[in-house]
Amino acid sequence: MRARDDDGVELNADFSVEAAGGCLNLVLESAGGRAAGADRPRNHQYVPALRLLLTRLRDQQAVLLSALVASTRVSGLSEAERTLVKGPRKLAEVDDIEQLRLEITSAQGRVGLPTGASKEGNNRKRIQLRLDVPGYGLDDAAQLAADLAAPSAVTTGQPVKAYGLPEAKDLLDALIGVEIRTVAGRPNTVLEVRVAHVLVKTDRSPDGQVVDIGEVQRGLDKLAEHGSVRVTVDELGHRSAFVGAVLATLPGARFTGSPAEVTFDEPSGDEVAEDLHFGELDAVAKVKVRTEQAKLRKLLARGATSAVCALCGDQYPLTFLIAAHIKKRAICTDQERRDLLHVAMLACSFGCDSLYELGWVTVDQHGIVQTRSGDSFPEGIFRNRLLHLQGRGCAAHSVDSEPYFAWHRMTVFAPSDSQV
């Protein structure tokens, strides 16, 4: 097998992955002269290939147990005499991959030389890297080889016709810890997102299996281009079930048909109406906020099935209340986002949530609702709503929540009186 660099260019250097000795072994074939009729020397890109493979192994959090020369000519030597690098070496802790590559190649020149030899031999020999790679068992040698050969996650920036999709890594970051379901109903959970791969928990692999982020990105690109994509290995790659489950979390995406497809449509007006935060955050946060809404509503309502809108004071079933961020979630620090009881409030979907989000109402430092003037509007529901809210006490205002309301007063309510 040959690896392709991140531009998709195949490198002239053969390698394989095999299971032996209780671990996975990457074997890189030796470089040599030009064979008769060949247009280039054998495996002449040995060095860039080794550098690339080590980099991708580092992305996989692999541990290098040892590296040794594995050529037939020195097979009679002891393992100690053939060892180039002793381990274990956690590649994630290796800052300079090129230095490690030099360590492996430069040590080869003395292997197999007679005692007293003054000139070093070939330093592009056939080598064997013994590995421990998280998420890959002894039965996954072929899959590891394929993953190492493939270009790292490539982001094309290709837009959907009418709706921007997130990049794969951002989408997967938003799904960490969230259980998603494949088209067959099997649970998958993203445990960790790395540079080029994601660790996914399944029923069969509770400790996680590695999936190339590039597979998810290619699925997003196909969904963006065609509006639908079949959930098959041919279409979505080796981890098609997981990739399909990830794509189906997007607003406007759903499983359809048999054989199954993920179909994407621009979110309808009904979907937008059901989620008044739609458009407030980036595409990734929208995916996550849908998952978080029910839990956050329940937390703010202290487990009750109905609660009071913090702005108008009317009581509603939780279904009609929005867990509204007092300070926009996208602007919050990580610490502020975790301050759920103070950075968010319950606002009804009968107007209060939208009025606050769009800056028509705010809460002053004393906890009193203030509104923009509605005099320019004729008498009716909108004007009456503003009059009803003006001067009311806000149930969510406290010493702890005041900094978030202050942010809203200064950045959303104050800048302009023109709200259209």
C-alpha cells in the first residue's frame, strides 16, 4: 500500500500493517536503485513517507513500542542488534517528528556492518515499527493501513445551496458526549476528537473505535452538493453507519428510504419557529443547543412540568418555554456557559424570548423590565405586549445574573432604537 499526502498525491513508498507478536506492526519497504524499465528508483520517497506515517500515527495517539530493521539480510542478528529506537514512546508527546524520523533512519546505517567498518551502509532499509494504537485491535491491521494511507481530514469549504454546513471537526466537537443513533437504531457516542480522527463508543467497542474525520467531511461535502447521500460503505466509507448518524443530527437532515439515505432540506418555517435560537449561534452550536434545550429547561424549572416566564410572569407548560441565554451563548466564556442557573432564564415562546433576543426588551440593574418605545406601531398585539412588559420585575434577575443582563443592556438593547 502507498500513502497519499494531504494534497492527495501518492508517495512512491510501499508499506503495510500486520498483526504479529501481540501488537500491530507497520512495515516500510526499503528504498533502492532503479529497476530495468522503471521510470524511477524503488520507493524513492521513503523519507517523506516515513515522516508522513509518523505524523499520522501521532494524530492517532499511537505508542511506538520499538523500531527495528526487518530486512532479510540481517534477519540472523538478534533483535537488540537490529533495534533502532527503544520504546515505549508516546508519539503525542513528540514535538519534532522530523527529529524522530532522523533517529530512525540514521541508526540504520550501522546495522549489519562488520566490526571495524569505517563506512556506514544503507539507511533506507526495510523497517518494522511495533505499535499500540488506541481504537485498533489486532483484527484492525488492514483498517489502520487504510487510515494511514488516506489524506488527513480535508475541508473543502463547499457550501450547501441554501444553508451553510459546519466543518466536520466542528460538528464532531459539538457532539462530544451526545448519544446519536444510526439508521438501524444503534447508539454511537463521540468520546474524543483529535487532529484527524475521532474516537467513537459503540456497543461492541465501549472504549472507542477510531474514525477518520475525513470520512465525515466527505459525507458533509456530498450532502452539500447533492442534498442527499446513501448510507453505504461505497458512499460514506468504512464507518458509514456512524457518518450517517452524524449527518442526521444536522437541522433539516433526516433518514429516508430503503436503502437508507440522509436527506437534507433547508429548515422549514415550522422548524425555525420551534427553535427561536435558530440563527443566533453558528451551525455547530445549533446542533448542540437542540440537544441541550430539554435538559436546560428542566434544570431551570427545578424539575417541574410547568414554570413561569421570567419576563411576563405568566405560567406555561415547559413545552412553551425556551431556555434563553441572558448573554448570547456564542459570546460566553466556557466558565460562563457552565453557569447555567444564572446565564440562562425561561422565556415564553409567545413573544418574550424573541423580544429579548432581538433587543426590544431588557432588564435594568434593579431587575425591572425595560422596553423600547412602541409608539410608532399601531395599537395591537405587538404594542400591547411591550406595554404589558414595561416595568415588570424579572424573576431571573439576581446578583449573580446581573453581569449577564448588563452585557445585554450594553450590546443588544442600547446600540440602536431601530429594530425592524
